[in-house]
Amino acid sequence: QKEVEQNSGPLSVPEGAIASLNCTYSDRGSQSFFWYRQYSGKSPELIMFIYSNGDKEDGRFTAQLNKASQYVSLLIRDSQPSDSATYLCAVRNYNQGGKLIFGQGTELSVKP
Amino acid sequence: GAVVSQHPSWVICKSGTSVKIECRSLDFQATTMFWYRQFPKQSLMLMATSNEGSKATYEQGVEKDKFLINHASLTLSTLTVTSAHPEDSSFYICSARAPVSRHGANVLTFGAGSRLTVL
């Protein structure tokens, strides 16, 4: 079992729709959860992170965390073509050296 | 905001040669930097944790004699790929925890990456 799993996609949504990206993790001791966006040929850039169960909103982005289910998601409202990228979920367990472990990423395509 | 600079952004070399990649924290000190490798259509895989003034910590399966890491100052870490072979061709990305960023403190910030092609 991979430590962090994501559907590789591609996930295709029409412009203006809500894009839902999902991630599960195996280490129940994980404490911090991150969503990065990576455009082709570029390095990842942080979108947001979440520590506590529940929702966290930042503009058009909402991260949702459910530690009991070991599940974290990212919702993108009013999706734009510029949101088309690969979204990487990353998990950190400070008791395991604090390394950031990445999922394989989900490719999102927003169609105009 | 905190910036991590990486150089070169791309490099092409012949098989058997060595290539050095630099990672600098421009406006903050980084006692720890992380080196990742990413093959096409795959995720980032942590190669090693670079610690200023001490030996790097390598992940399982990463050859420490092949991927030499030096963290000689609080703002510079280097990765040297020795005796490079075509299978080493990849996107190498460094990162560091910036003290302050738009997202708060101690968030991992990535360099722009270095694309290595070994012929």
C-alpha cells in the first residue's frame, strides 16, 4: 500500500464547475496535510495546508480533512482553465522525522 | 517572500560525467534542505535531507556515493550526481522550510527545479 494515494486522473471538469480532488494516507500518525499545484515542467507550489479535522477555506479552495477515515480532499470552486495542472497531496508526520511524503498527483483539466 | 533559488534550471551532459546542482535560500537561513527527484508523470520522491554542517540523511534505496550532498552554509546546499547515466535523467527539485510565507511559518518552499538529461 502506498503511503499517500491519489487518483491519477485525468479529471476533467467544465469551466465554472467544482473540481473535487481526493487523497488517502496510510500513516495514522500523520499530522499535517498539504495540497500543492504543479504545472507541467515546473516545481510544485503550495496551495494550502490543513492540520485539524474539518474544512479550511482559502478563496476558491477548500481543504477537507477526516483523520478517522485518513482522508483529505481539495475542492476548487468556479474552476478556471488556469487551474489545469497536477495537484499533489502531501502528508507529514513529525514523529517520523517530519518528511513530506507526496502522492502521485491528480491531473486536472478544466475545459473552457 | 521566501525564495529558494536553484541552478542550473536545465543541464545536458554525457554519460559518465558529474553534474552539480545548487540550491540557495535567498532571504532566509535554512539549516535543513530537502532534495527530491521526479520522473515524468510520477510524483516527487524524497532523495535525502541535507543538514548544514553535518552529513545528509539519505532515503532508502538512494546511493549516497552517487548522489553527493554538501550543505556547507546556512544558505547553500549542493547535489552532485556522479558518473551520471541516462537512467539518472530526471527533474531534481530542492526545498527548504521558509520562516515566513504567505501560508505561514515553516512551510516547505520549492526551488524551480533542475532538469537533467544524460546522453
